[in-house]
Amino acid sequence: MVTEITMPKLGLTMEEGTVTYWLVKEGQPVVAGKPLLTVETDKVSIDVEAPANGILLKILVEEGITVPISTIIAYIGEQGEKVPEKVEKLAEPEATAPAMIRTVGKQPAASQRETGKPVSISPIAKKMAVENHIPYENIIGSGPGGRIVEDDIRKAIQESGLEKPEVPFTVEKLSSIKRVTAQRMSESFQTVPHFYLRRQLNMEKIAALKDRLGQEASLAGQVKITYTDLLLKALAEALKAHPYLNASWSEEGIRLYQTVNLGLAIALPQGLVVAVIKDAGSKSLENIAMERATLVEKAGAGKLTQDDIRDGTFTLTNLGMFDIDDFSPIINPPQSGILAIGTIAEKVVAENHQVQIRRMMNVTLAADHRVVDGAQAAEFLKSFAELVVVKPELLVE
């Protein structure tokens, strides 16, 4: 019996997925429950397991192709079984010859384009044609199936003498991660009323604590505690005391979450991903550090799962390692807050009526004004600062 393999729905917001790797080749045996292919969707790459034993009879969607969920991408069956007829294989278009440009006003020959057949043109190419008054109906495209693409219109502009001066550029194809991040951040900034609070924190005590814990961890062979781990722990404790920062807006009312699930923004070559430490409010500093290290490692290897990135209730984003003093973050919806961390740098400060040099760090809180007011946000930031500046030893109890 032939089994259909479809593009799976791996998250509530997933609408399409990209086949990045086929781990089994066409004609090879597959085992139920074993990885069959890798799919890139939303913000992660996920190995998809085979649903049945058999032979990978036919691959319909090649690597690099993006298709909607539920699209049939392959068939599994017994050796010699026939797959349904009239299936079309989706693959990246191969390089083709340059487009044939026709003189404006002259229709292409019937042998070149079927009479009455709709013109196939990409949105970018169509926009460029309209802006430059190029009748694209007179162009035979170089894309798949004669589709008119951007290069075809560019050549038509050159032929017509209407070309405008343009700075040379190349186009980098968007990864699923960058596309989804762009969509979510645009929606957040347009729909969520952000406001920002900033503080400068004296990091001397927490720096001393980090150094001491680092020496102890080295002697015990444990995971090394970082500033990020200490700040995550401080955030978890502060959020437990200020529930409106650990909440989200909804039409039926404000959702106050019962657990603190801390998101950590991780920069990858293909874009930004937010991994989540679940129930961080009940975990020790050491456990938070171990989970943080595991998530960062998985993110770098492209092995984050859907469970690793969902259900966050508050996010920490840190650009201190890039020597950024401070920045204004965008809230990761539907959360009501995000904290941005800058670099730790020596600065001249006034302390006890004397000029001192201290290690200082800027933090910026972005909050959703529908959920949190200025006073609530200020009290939360005060609690966080108290743990970092005055009583960091509480973070290891």
C-alpha cells in the first residue's frame, strides 16, 4: 500500500515549510520512526520521521523548495508499487537561456506562447515592467515554463533604452527564519504600543560572584556560569514578583502566566531565533546555565525542536558581546516585555561623594502599554536591579 508523505504542520502558525535535506534517497528503504527528511519551518530546522516502513518510491519536492502544509512531497510503498499518476515533481529551476525580447507592439509568435494562455510573470517582474512602461505581454520569459522573471524585464528595459541608473546589487534569498522574524517583528511594532525604560547597573558585585562561581565550576567540572545565566536567574525571580510582566494581551483579558518561561534571543547566520527555558522560576542557577548551554549548542547545530522555541512568556536579548552600549528591543509577541542587555564597560561614576571607576551595564526594558503601565514596569526593573547590583548572592541560594 502506497503511503503519502505530506508537508507536516509543526506549529500553530506554520503555513509552509521548506525541504532542506532528504536523508533517504529515492529508491532506498525507509524505517518507520527514523528521520526521513529535514524541514525548515518558522524558526527551526526539524527532522521529520518516516510514518511507515518500505521504499521511498518517489520524491515530489526537491531540496530547497517551499510548499504549503499538507502538500504531498513523497510516496513510500513496497518495491515495484506504482505511485499515483499525474504527479508533478517540484524542483529548483535550472539555468535557462536568456529571455527572447520582442519589439514593443509586436505579439510573440503562436509557437512561442500558446494563444489565449495567461501570461506567467513574477510579482517583482510585473512591478518593474509597469513602473518602466514595458508591455510584458511581448516577452518570452526565461523562468520555469516560460515564466517572466526580473532579469527578463531588466533586459527589456535595456533593449528599449529606458533603463534608469541603478546601484549594482545582488539578492539574497530569505530563509524561513528571516522571513518569519520580519513578519512577527513588523506585526509587533505595528500592533503593540511599546514604551521603554532604561537603567544603568553597577556590575561589580555580580562580576565578583561570576568569577567565584567560575572557579568553583572549573574545579568541580561543572558548566561555566556566564553573565547571561545570572541575568536569566535574576529575571526569573523578578518576574515571579511582578506578574504583569509575565503576561500577554488578549481580547478576553490579560493572561497572567503561572510559570516563567524565559526566552533567550540567539543570533544565527540565517537569522534570529528565541529558545525557551521552561519554568525558569523554579530552577536553580546551575540548571538554568545547563539548559542555556544546551539550547545555544542545539541552535548552532540547527537542531532546535518546535518545543524548544514555543511558550515563552518573557525574553532576554543580549548584544553585550558585540560591544553595544544599549539598544531598543522589539517585543516578541504575544509577550508583554523584553529586556535588552548592553556591554559591561568600565565607566567613571560618583560613589559616596567620590569619583570611582566601576564596571557598568545598561539595560533597556520594552513593555506592552496595554498590559503594563509605567509604574509597574519601573517597579519590576527596580527588583531586577536589586538582585543584580545589591544582592546577587540570592541568585545562588
